[in-house]
Amino acid sequence: MLDSFSGDSERPAPPEDTTRTISRREFGRNLAVAGASLGSAGLLLGATASAEAVPAQGHKPDPALEGLAPDEAAEVESRLASIVQKYGSRLSPDQTKHLRRILAQNERLLAPVRAFPLQNGDPPSSILRISFDQPETAAQAEKS
Amino acid sequence: MLGDDVLYLSVRELGDRIRTRQISPVELAESYLSRSETLGPRFHAYATLTRELALKQARAAQAEIAAGHYRGPLHGIPYALKDLVAVEGYPTTWGARPFATQKLGYNATIVERLNRAGSVLVGKAAMIELAGGLGYSSAHASFTGAARNPWNTKCWTCGSSSGSGAVVSAALAPWALGSDTRGSTICPAAWCGIAGMRPSFGRVSRYGAMAIAWSMDKLCPMARTADDCGLVLSVIAGHDPRDIASLPGEFPYPAPELEPKMPLRIGRLTNVWNKLDPGLDDAVNAALRVLEQNGARVSEAAIPDGPYEQVAELTIQMEAVSAFQELIESGRCSELEDPLGKINGYAGFQFTLNDYLQVQRVRTFLQERIDRLFDDYDLLATAGESSAASAIEDVDDDSEDPIEQRAPDGISSLCGLPALSVPCGFSKEHLPFGIQFIGRALNDHAVIAAARLYQEHTDWHTQRPPIADPPPA
């Protein structure tokens, strides 16, 4: 099965260390950009969530978003807004905060995957099977 | 009732005694049932006991064997099933309150196979809700309560095959079925001081078993020895057209011709785990010295760079939100026990199609990188888990932990590799340590051979947890 995979020995190497660190100062700077880029996504949030998503000037940035690049922080807020819009009535304020932390962690998971160099012909590991066995009935199985 | 000396025997030894009629299947089933009824609640080991079915199957086995019709090594042998596998006529709860009364009107393929082998089902083992499919943060994420470790009931068994680990460790059955999407068998095996094997992806049919992540779910034997895992696998493995990932052919065992030639080439992984218990590290080194003294060649091996853990975690999350879409959409995920499980699905819905495809495209490369490692090694070895069992009350919120870059279970599960953990010592608190062997995809015989060789020269697997004998019935 593994023989069919295309080799990657001639590919540019992906980033060696996929764990990024970021200083608090950088974080604050990034978040300011993130807040600016929220646009309409931020408006979808309910009042509570919205206030949490974009800290007012002078407020501490949300630690849940620490270490995220501006576009990643913006995506967290956009995705949280989408959740709140559809399922907000089911969520307590604490759960909304928890969801932001989950979404931020998902961004951290996605970052090195998105940075991985891929080319047009690189297929996903899920492939289509074009032949199927005939389902064996329980009675046939019992006989065998 | 049979005593501990019999109930702690391996499947192979029990099978020999049944075949030679030294033990009757009915007496054996009665003994394990009685022990399960007495001790099971102490460990929150079971979701359901199946006394009526067990005795019916045991009587049938006894009659057949008496008539000279011996079906094989699992004939008349009791076992427990993780409660995510469908058994006709009994609840299949998936460990989760929203499914507490669920009854599936058919038998899973694995149950059909075990029925044909003449096995005796004593119960359905407790588990972490949805096998952790929507995430969980503590041992309490099960509607049957936190499973308690027979070695110390203030400690957890690990999950998600939490009840299966307790069942085997406390000799409530000689083997139990677990499942493993990313570590759910290897960790409970290590923490409970038993053998647990994750077969190659596709080796065992999952038809009739709850899905978390179709591209990563495996069903797994948990037993007293590596040899028992091989015996059980020889019965439960085999092609099934009802599982699209099912591998062709059967799984013969024992099969010396399919095992790697000596010397076994073992790569001791040097760059896995963020933090490893120093005592456990020593125990793994000592275990590898035993193997070296018995013909293995051990050298250091390193996992190549790559976002393994991220791809594994994302694959599970993305597939799980599809598998449990109805539960999440309906809002009934709020009935789950764990705070993370109640809401994680909403976050999972936010992944895009492109996110998923990107993850699966990267996965292809990671598989190839790991496969190349096996050009130099028959097996990779490391600790079964990074520590001995943790306290029941510990909370570990996956959604906030630092990402473990090269957790062996993430890597090997992502790539569908076989792995087997066996006990290799004890912590200062006398909790079991485990060593795991990881093989190339499809090379299940290699991991069994290495673990079996180790157990032939050590006796950690014969140690019993400090459980008082149940009172006489």
C-alpha cells in the first residue's frame, strides 16, 4: 500500500520546528491587527462574545489567542462568531470562552499543516475504491 | 468457584485446560461472572454483564467439547467487549448518556467471529464516552463513572478502553476487546499492567462498532500476554466486505515463518514524549537489555520531523464531528459528562473542506517518512505511556495542553501501524510501567514476536494487583 505513495525526497523541507513562540509584545501587536481585520465576522457575535473577541484599547488581550498570527486570531474570532450565530442560545458565557480556547488550539494545530509544502498532484490519503466485495450475509458467514 | 490461580491464567493456558477437559467452560464462566459481579462495581469496569448469554454459550461449548468437537483456542473462553460493539439483544451505550438505552438489533462482525469460535461473552466493558471522539478532559467522562485501576483504586485505568483495562487487570475475564483511535488501548494496557495490542489498520473488521474516525479506528485485543493477543487476533482478524478498510486474508497465529528473523533490529526512540518519567525510562532501557541478551540488536532511532500529532489530532476531530453530526446538531451533546465533549463538536464544525484535504494530503507524506524508518528497524520501542497511572481526579484538557510534537501514539495511529504494550516494571508507588513495540504497517507478527520474547524472559506480566479475594458465593 505504501509503495504507491509519491516520494518527497526532492521536495523543499517543511519548517523544522513547527512550534512557534511569540513574545507578549508581538502578541499584543498581532492582536491589534487581528481586531482590525475582523470586519463583519466580529459583528456576528452576540454582545458578550463580541466584547471578549476584540479587546478595547488598554484592555489585556485574550490569553487564549496568545501566539497566534493576526490572520489566525481573526479566523478564531470568525469561527467563534459563526458558532455563536448558530448555536449561541445553547452556550453559557463560560462555554463561549472555552470554545475560543478550543478554536485557538485548533489554529495552532492547523498552522504547520497549512505550512507544509504541497504540489498540485499530491493526493490526500483518502482514496476512492472502485471495486467492492459482495456483502456476505450472516447466513453465508455462519456456513463458512 | 475457581480460584485466582486459575482466573489469572493466560488464554492459552485456559484453552489447554478446556481442551483437555481439566476445566469446564460452565465452571469457568460462572467463576468469572461471580468475580465480575463482586469486583466489577469496585472498578466501574462494566457497563453491562451478560450472565444469561454467557451461561448459554458456556453450556453449548461444554456440550460440544464433550462430544469431541473442539473449535480452537477461544472455545469456551470468557471475554468482555468494549461497549462500543453491537451485541444483539443487549444495550450498546458507547459509554455515553445520550445512548444509555441504545440497542442495536444485530451482531458486529467481531461478535459473529467470536461466536463461531465458541467464545463466551461475560459482559460489555465500560468506556470513556464516545471513546473520546468529541474530546474529554478527565476519567469522569463516562456515564458509568470513572474506571478505577485495580493496582490502586485512587488511580485511573486510562482511556478510552478504561473498563477493558480494569477487566483484564483484575481477572474479571482473561481477555477483553478494546479499541484504539489514538492510544486508547496502548495507554490502558500500560497503566493496568497488561498486554494490549493495536493491530494494523484494517486488520480487524469494525462493522458494528461505533465510529470515531473512519481512517484511524481499530479494534484491539487486551490480554495477559502478547501471545494471547496473537491468539485472539487470529480469531477476530480477517477480511470483511462490510468494512471498507478491511485488509484481505486472515491472520494466522502462531506463524513463525511470518515473524522477523533474529536478530530483531529494534530502534529505541530517542525523540518522543515531551516529558517521560525517569523511572519509566530506566525500565524501558532495562527491558531492551533483556531483549539484547536474548538476540535482539538495539540502537537509537529518531522520528523524522513533521506535524504528526497535529495531523492525527485534526483527522480525529474532523472525522468525529461528521460521525457524531446528529448528536451535535441535535444539541444532545450537552448530555455528555465532560465539559469539553459538550461543546467541542461546535468547534469541529468550523473546519473547512480545504482544512480536511490539506490534513489528508500531508498525512500521505508523513506515512511515507515513517515507513522509511522501518528500512533500518524491524521494530521501534518506547514507553507505553509517558508515566504510570495518574490520579482519578487529574484533569487534562486536551484543548489547552501544549502540543506533544512526537507522541508515539499519534504517529503510529496516524500511519496505521501495529503496536503492542506489555508490562516492564513498576513505579515507586507500585503502579505498572509499560513498554510498547511499534511495527511497520502490516507487520503485526513482529510486534507480537518482540513482546512475546520479552515476556518469555521476564515475569512482570505474572504480577497481580492487590485485590482481596471476593467472598465465597
